[in-house]
Amino acid sequence: MCGIIAYLGPKDAPSVVLDGLKKLEYRGYDSWGIGCLSKGKILLVKKVGKVGQAKTSDLGLGAAGMAVGHTRWATHGGISEKNAHPHLDCSGKLALVHNGIVENYQELRKRLQAQNHKFVSESDTEVIVHLVENYLNLGLRKAVERAASELKGRSAFVVLDSSGEIAAARTGSPLIVGCGEGEFFIASDIPAFLSHTRKVMYLDDGQMVMIGKAGPQFFDLASGKEAKKRVVEIDWNVEAAEKGDYEHFLIKEIMEQKDTLWQAISQDEAKIAKVAGQIKDAYGTFLVGCGTAGKVCMAGEYFFAKIARKHVNFAVASEFPSYESFLQPRTLMIAVSQSGETADVLEAIAAARKKKARVISLLNVFGSTMMRVSDEVFMVNAGVEKAVVSTKATTAQLSVLLLLAYASAGRLAEGKRLLLDTASAVNDMLNPRYEEHIKRLAERLHQSEHIYIIGRGLNYPIALEAAIKIQETSYIHAEGFAGGELKHGPIALISRGTPCIVMAANDDSFHEIISNAMEVKARGGHIIGISPQNNEVFDYWIKVPDAGNASPIVNIIPVQILAYHLAVIKGLDPDMPRNLAKSVTVK
Ligand code: AGP
């Protein structure tokens, strides 16, 4: 969703901010803007579309030592220059960018209009800059404090004041301060300034920061008291966040699964065993996540059932309010999220915390909000994932859940052995010939209107995840089903040539899923088998290693590659699908 980068220092601020916006492109957005302080005046540039190849010389902003930039993913108000950020106050002395939603913006807007504030956009954000303006006679810090106290919903905003200061407040959405040599950054995420500094300070929820030439000063928003901060040195390297020799982040990240599975498995075994014990003792365990992470949670439910004979409950995080009445202090919540910022998951965690339930998170982004609100965290160690379409984080999350399931069964060593073998098999599988074989399939399928995917048991959630992959990259209608459900309705959708991907793992569901494939084929369906062994029902066979209970990990990888090539063949951007964002920070 929206991205924020602000800069104060000796370099050319619009250039630094423009470069930062390019690094934030992966978050997904539809318009962008930059505001800077040049010769005592605030100047703005706003554009619809992508930052792409924009150069500082195209911006017409002139030299400046202080600037703020934003990528907007539209929520309130259409995609237009006037709704793009930064927004100005009536005097033009404040420029503000915002991430999140102001849930009470309608009443605030009416009140501010009655006080003669002039609004020029449809965006909810504009109320914040007028609120700050309203209280500016108290000084910028107090004005931000007062404005923040009146906002409902999750937000993060940064305001640039023509007096030469930058203020930022966090009430739900992340903000990180970067500290270079005599220069300072504020951003929604670290890659925006990673090429300048690795020294960061995290703003906690309910805190604000003031940055002038002397550096940052942090305050608690509610009490106004100064807050002490620690400088944390991030060990990410710049190359990890770049494409390297690959054409797109998506294929780079798919290929990185050769390494990331090993990294995911390297967990503290004592911690895994401790959490497995907590799962056994819990009075109900919930696995919660959204989208792909939600499908990982569903696979987790199957892992625990099959391997540990333990019932854990999977819930889509946005649907969790329907389960809240089951929460109590002995409940355990396991939240799965790549970004650690997904609003619906954060809401579910807040509900769990309110009932004093224990929260364990599986995360990929260090320092994310979920890290701060969880009792225990497992980092899945997939490294920076920039493509909106999640791949390496997914298989890393599956690996950690599988380890936990084995540990809950008292068979951690066996689970670890299985995962090490799987990582090694994936390493062999991901070679150029394999990719070419799947690319040929993409060439056959790219004009399809529909693609169906079926799986059973452990691979039913993976059939659902496979559908998400194809939808996101190719915009082809893709849908996953439990193999046994087809004849209860969906088989009516099959006609001559309809592609149907069959996840046929070498487990106790093999013969039944093959029967389901036969039923589809009998109605004209074109069967693509993902399986360790070929079968006469397959019109196209994609071989995967026989990974036993780790089959969900190996079976999703060919679909990730297929999804990538479908996008490329169709001339679509595999890294930034339309309408989507990398971290979904609104409900
Ligand atoms: C994955 O390909 C999707 N982009 C999306 O479904 C994602 O998994 C979902 O938004 C959850 O994100 P999270 O892992 O950051 O919580």
C-alpha cells in the first residue's frame, strides 16, 4: 500500500526522495508525489501512474535540503493528481503524506470546513494537514500530537514544515527513522533508504518524532514525554533488495528458494520444542493470516492434523471477529504474515491480546509491527521479498509450520531431516531446463479464460494458493478446489480444453485425486499433473520431488514459475500486479 520517504540533510533532497520512491515501488501504488522546501517555499509535484524512469531534472523542483515523497494506493477518492500526496494546508506552509485510513474523516472534514479550511481533494488524508494547521499556534510538535489524538483508524503521517522541520507520527502503520552522517530519513520501510544507511530507529505505535538539523527527538503522543531510542544496525545488504541479473524480482525470488528453505529450517530447536509444548497445552490454537499467508495457515491445520493428530483451527484474519468469543487466556494464536503489517492480522492479534491469549508470529520482516505485539516470534528468514506475489516467504512459512507440527508430535528430528532433504531436492529441481519446461506450458495456457486447480489433503490448501498465484500475475480466472468437491458443482465449468492442474502427491490421496482428474478429462478437460510420477491421465506432466509430508512446499513452486511466465508472455508486470499492494495495511 502507500509508501513514505522523507529526507533532511546535505544531499539534494528531491533526488534522494525520488530514488527512495523507486525503491518503494514494489509496495504497489497508482500515483505518487514529492514535496520539498526550496528557498523557504514548499513546492510540489504529483503524478498519476508509475515513478518508472522519472529523473529529478523532470520534476522542476530545484535544489532543496528537505523533501517528502509518497506512493499512493487509492482508498478514499479516485486515482488523480489532486488526490495524490503530499497534501497542503490552507497557507501552503505544511506538506503532509500519510499511510492508512482516517476512519472519522467525514466528521473531521465537516468540522474543519465549518472553520473555513479549504479542501481541494477527496482524500481522507487532507483532514490531517488541516488539523495540524489548526493547532500550529501551539508549535509543530504539539500540533501533531493534538491532530494524531483526533484520528480514528491506523495511520502514519509525515509533515514537512516550511520552518525547516519534519514531524512524523505513528498510530498503527509503520515508520522507521534512518540515521546517516548528518542526514536523516523517515520511511514506511527500510529499502527506501537502505543505500544510504543501515542505522535505524523504530517508532513505536503511539509515538512521534521531530527531525531538525540536530537530528531526531522522539516523544510519546499521549503523554508528550520524550522517549529514548536505540539505534539498530540492520544486516540487510543492498544487493539482496535489487534484481541482480534477473529481469524481475518475482523470478529472482522464486529461484532463491534454492537457499531460503535451508534458512527457514535453521530455527532454534529449543524454541520450536517450547512452542510445540505450548500448542499441546493450549486451550485451542488458532492459525490466522490473509491471502497466501492464510493458505499457509490452512496447510498448517492439515500438517498438525496429519502429523501430530492435533486439531488447530485455521481462520482467515478478516473473519476472525466471528471466533473472538472462543478466546481466553489459555488460547494460543499463531499469526502468519510476510510483512508483519497486515491490518486484519493485527486486529486479530489485538483481540487475542485483549483476552490475554498468547500470540506467536511467523514473520519475514524484522522490526515489523507484529514483532512488537507478539509474545514469541519465528523469523522465517526468506530475505527481502519485493515482488507483490509472495513465493519464497510462502515456502519458508510452510517449512516452519511443518517443523512445529513434527515437534508437536515429538518427532522434530524426523521433520528436520525431511525438510533438509526437501531443500536439497528443490535445489536440484530449480534449473533452467525445468523452468523452460514450465515456460512451454505457459505458452499453451496464456490465452485460457479459466484455469482450475485441484488437490486433496495437504495439497488442497496448495490448490487454493496456486489459484492466487495465477490470478495475481496473469489476471486469468483461476480457482482451486478440493478434488472431491468437483462433482458437487464445479465440474459443470469443465468443457473441451479447460485446463485443470492436478496436485497429485505420492500420499494416501493419490488414487482419489487421479480419479478426480479422470472425471475432468472425461468431460474434455486438459490435465496438467504436478506429481513425482507420471500418469496416463496427464496431458502435461510437471515432475516434482517426492517430498512426503513436505509435498505442499515442492508442489507450489512449479505454479509460481508458471504464474511468472504467464505474466511475461501476456506483457504484464509480474512484480507489480494491478490493484495489489505488498503490505495491506488497511482493513
Ligand atoms: C501473496 O501473493 C499476496 N500478495 C497476498 O495474498 C499476501 O499473502 C497477503 O496480503 C498477506 O500478506 P502478509 O503475508 O504480508 O500478511
